[in-house]
Amino acid sequence: MEYFVNCNTSTLAPYNTPLDEVRVAHLYRRLGFSASVQTVNAGIGQSAISLVDNLVDQAIAATLIPPPEWADWTDANYPADDEQAGQMRRTQLREYSTSYGNALLDNNLLDRMSFFWSNHFVTQLEVYNCNQFLYYYINCLQRNALGNFKTLTSEVGLTSAMLYYLDGARNRGNNPNENYARELYELFTMGEGNNYTEQDIIETAKALSGYTERGEEGCTQVTFDPTEFNTDNKTIFGQTGNWGYDDVINILFNERANETAWFICKKLYEFFVHPDSTDEEGNGIAPQIIDGMAQTFISSGFEIAPVIRQLLKSQHFFDETAIGVIIKSPFDLYFNLLKETSFSYDDTTVLNMIDSASLIGQELFNPPEVEGWQRDRQWINTNFMIGRWLTTEVFLERFFQNDPEQFRNLAMDAVGPADSNTSNPEIVVRALVNKFTPKGLLTDADFDRAMDAFKIDDVPEDYYSPDYYPGGTGQWMLQFAEESPTQIYILLRHLSREPEFQLK
């Protein structure tokens, strides 16, 4: 696949042209996990300002996953029998995974952002291995997903998931562990080597010490033990005092605001707009866009929502060159399909999609390393590509077996009321191609192959309308033809293997 070069020259000025179908669909693909035909149609003609504000407001007001009954359990609450306890833990995890999967589907921007932060403030469930820690970690990301980044940074560092994952729970005053201090600066706030020293890391580790009380039972939430805190004076970014955890956060955001704002806004830019913020020579307008975002970030006191509003309303975000240039993650691949088709699904479907994502490189709650999934081009290689095709076809086949008529309904929604009973196959194919690819197929030959997939042998070509086939009888009609669901199913299988289908 030829990689896209970021040649977007538009600015952060608001996009004032009424939104067309392509740009509404673009917004929903980036802001959440895409949207149905009806949702996209409802956005056509709206202003970017009003639509984005409404979607951000909805995300801020969205309901969080409620605490499961086991949220505050410890190992003492599980059966003494290891096999029974293991089975109970696995059941809890699958239930919670399903709840989070449904939140990703239902909450649009809120959980698009909580998922983003889980790949920024990375932990791995397989390391700390406590469902209770997982719940409070995700809850922290949900609560702060569009809130204050300083607050998020402070709170996530004290989750038991993070304290175990990066050894904060072993950071004793007389024997400091530097793992979290290093990642706090290198990966979570400023970026590698960006205006901090090894001595800053050492001193910060001392200031973060003391969160080591782990209780007598496994999976007890970690708390502060003042006897394990380093009470020496520490010098961090030139500031000296008997600093503790809160002081570190305050000093970081006071003394390194510019570095932190730039680093986080760059990640947001590459997540929402384009995976490359500069070309190989460091050219391009993206650094100016990131500068503008960083200024907003700092002036708002590190509030996340104003930066998101600014970016998603901008001419830069809606520029033609920003559309369809990000490779879908495994979760995008499956969840976009659910949202775009509006096919019926249940918790089993959601869990199956989560399991399938793990097979092609994205295991929920277990990014591969502390740097997280590198996204975009990481998702495409020979094995993963074949896996993406085959698993998508499996889900399409299940949807078809469950209810073939929902494929007809999808096509009728896509073509619109005026063409719901069309006898012209090109109208149907073009509407579905436009629905499932950001900017259509690359060439006319690609579209012709899509047409060939749709026109199955069971329907003679002269059954189509005369405006498609000279002398056609119009006996085939989308709304009534027995073959329509099968044709749409076969077309979607064909499209799912097209390169453009892999983009958002």
C-alpha cells in the first residue's frame, strides 16, 4: 500500500461550509467508531461548529460503566479452589470486556478518547492480573477522557494498575524505583529527551515513593505508606524541596507546560488527523496546527475538550487531504462495520469482535509494550491482512445467516427513499461503495469489479432497468427482488477486501 504524505495546508480556522455526506462520515469515523446511514444523513447540511459541539457535549454527559459487584473484591472473595477462582475471574473479565466494548460502540467520543488514553497511559492486564485494578483504571480514563489532562495524569498514576505495571508499588524511599518517573516524562507528558535529565528522573522517583501498601490479600488496592516515603529534599526542574507526589505533578505542569502541551497535542493530531505530522524533511503545516492546539491547551489550564473542539471544527480537519488517510485499527474494522451497517448484534457479537481483534494485533487491555500500539501501518502485514479479510467475511456471513433482509434494508437506506425501489444496480453499488469507503474506490476498473460482484448470475442482465441496460425490463427491483440480500452480501464481502475499505 502506498503511504499517504501529509500535504494538508489548511488552517485551524473554523470550517464554515455546511457539511456534506463525505465530511459528516469523516467526522464520525474519527470521532467515534463511525455511524449509521441515518446518523450521517442527519448531519448533512449542519455546521461543523454546532455538530462538533453537540457531540462533545454528549460525550461529556455520557454515562460511565457502573462498578461491577466485584469492583472492590480481593483474592479473599474468590473460592479457595484455584480452578473455580480462575474460572470466576475469566467470567468477570469477559463480562467487563463486553461492557467496555459496548461503551466504545455507544459513547462515541467519550470512549474513543478513553481508548486513546489507554494507549497513552499504558498498562497491561497480563502484568497486574487483577480485574478490580482494571475496572478502576478504565474508570479513571473514562472520567477524565475529556476533562483536565493534569488531573488525568495525577489520578492515573495512582491507580493500582499503573502502580503495579510500572513498579510504583515497589518504589520505597530508601530504594527508589525509577520506572514510573522515567515513563511519566518520556512517554506520558513531555516526550523522550525533551528538557529533562537523568537526575530529574532520579529525584522524581524519590518524590513519588511511598505508594507501597499492598495489603495482606492479593488484589488489594495500593495505598500510601508514609514510612516508605523519601523525606529528603529533592531538586526537580530546578525546584528544591521535600517534594511528594502532588508536588511532582504541579512542578511538571508549571515548569514544563510548553513541552507537555506540544507532545500531547502532537499525539492528538496524529490520532485524529494524520499519522504523520511532518514529512521526512520536517516540512508541512502540521507543526503550526499543533502550535495552535498547544496554545489552547495551555491557556485552558490543560483542559482536553477545548483542544478537541478546536481541532474537529477546523478547516484542517475537514480538508480533502485529511479524509481516508488513517488505516483502521482492528477495533475500527469491526466496530465501524457494526455502526455503518446497523445490523443487529448482541453481547456475543461484541465479545467475538474483541477476540478477533486480538488475533490481528490489538488485544483489549494488553497493548504490546509500554509505548502502546504504534497504530496505522502497524496494523498491516501479510498475516494481519489475511486475518482482517477472513474475520470480516465471517461476521458478514453470520449477519446474513441471522437475517438476510437486513442487507436489503441497508441498501435501501444507503440509496435513499427516492431510489429505494430502483432497478438500476449501479445506483445501489455506488451508494454502498460511498458508504463503506471514505472517498470511493480508486479507479473505474475497481468500481467495475464491484459491479461484477453485485451482478450475480441468478439475475439476468436484461432484468435491470433500461437506464442501465439498453432494453432492460426492470424486473429486478431492490425492494422486492428475492436476490437483493444475497447480492448486497456478496458486494460487502468483495468491498471488505478492497484497500479503501481498510481506511478511515
